[in-house]
Amino acid sequence: MTMTAIHTIGIVGSGQMGSGIGQVAAQAGFSVLLYDIAGEVVDRALATIERGVARLTERGKLTAEEQRAILGRVRGTITLADMRETDLVIEAAPEDYEIKKAIFQELDRITRPEVILASNTSSISLTQLGAVTKRPEKVIGMHFMNPPVVMQLVEIVRGLVTSDETLQVVDALAKKMGKTTIFAKDYAGFIVNRILLPMINEAIYALYEGVGNVEDIDQGMKLGTNQPMGPLALADLIGLDTCLAVLERLHHGLGDDKYRPCPLLRNYVAAGYLGRKTGRGFYDYKKA
């Protein structure tokens, strides 16, 4: 398959990442089919895209005609079998291997044999996901940063069996979407999260051990290292459950105790304090 053969992109998982990827793809001129198991999630994703595109029009970055054209390219579905009409699929389901495994097995059955199956996973092995399909050479990681509409980077992860052709097509696709790409090998956490999550974890340990409070830790890292957002606020944005899942995968996959998740992080997740998406993490967003 070549880039010119890609007209319709399927997005499996219509949460924060899926809706953002869908908007980016639609703005790049692709037809987009958004899937989720729940109709209200799909409706919310479509509304999020509509608001996002409207903001761009208000700022003068799009014309009213361009806005209508972009929104006209996006559709939603709660039927995974509709993915049979797509030319490439990007899976953006929760960061859980069993969930993703089931999705890839079903997509392998539904879609045409030449269709590339990409995953937005931030830490799960693409070699493992490819192995549950009959097309491992067409399985690849396409890891967008959060939020996809704003962040410039796409981390492309090649599984052990991923072909050169698949890599080239996905690289060209990401660039068509206006993104900058980097290439990572299929090891736990890839590049970005292998470096980022230990920093976040260490910030949580600093809080856990009373080295500083939430505001001082974040302010220290923002002003002391010129980061736009402190590590604890960033953890809240990513989702503390996602941070914990990635750290556990790093710890298990690389076997090094430096990746051991902080007990405080485990407690926050157990309490349901998952960050912005639940209104409470290291910060209380219900007061904001």
C-alpha cells in the first residue's frame, strides 16, 4: 500500500486521544471513521472535534468553508465491522494489552489484507500485537503526543516484523498530518515514555517523601528546567492510571527497579484520583 491509496482512516477508540487524532486526520484531508463501543463516547468525540475546528475558524486559521469540509469528512460508528471500508486503522483504545490484542485480532479479520494496522500505544509491544494477526509486517506504532491537535511529535515504533514499506507509509502519513516524526525500536516505553515516566515517578517520590509540596515541585521543574508544565500537572493531564500502567510495563519489561512505581501513585489510582479526566489528581480540578 502507498500513501496515495489511503483515503479513509479508521480510529478505534474515541476518547481524548482518538478524537484528537481524528481531528488532525480530517484537517489533513482524510475521511475519518471514529469508532467506540459506546454511542455517547462517539457523540462526545464528534462534539469535541466540532468545537476544536470551530475555535480554529474563530481564530482565522480556517475559513467557514474549510470548517464545513473538515467536519463533513468525519463520521462516527459503534460497529467495529464498519472498519472494513477503511484504508488504514489507528487504534487508540485504553493502554491495556488484552483490550488491544482483542481489537487487533478483530481488525485483522475485518479489514482488507493490505490495510496497515497502527497503534497509538505509548508502551505496549508492537511485536506482540503484530503476532496476534496474520499481517505482522503491517502492524506499527503511531504514538501521538497528548493533545494530538497541539503536539508536534509522532513517535513511530517498528515491531520486529514491521516492513520497510509500512514504516515509509506511516512516516509519510504523519508528515501529511503536519507532524514531525521520530523512530523508536520496540522496547518497553520506546523513547519518550522511557525518559518521561521515570521523571514523573521521581517527582511523585519527592512528594511522597515530603521533599516539597505539589506546587513547589512543579514550579521548581518549570522554572528550573524551562519545562512548560510541571511533572505532577503533566501526570494529571496524561492520566495517573496511564502513568501507572506505563511504569509497570517499564518495570516488568526492563527489569530495573528504577522504574518501580511510587506507592503514592498506586494509592491515587486506587482512590480513583486519575487526574483531569476525573476532576482530581495531584490537583483538584473541580475547584478550578
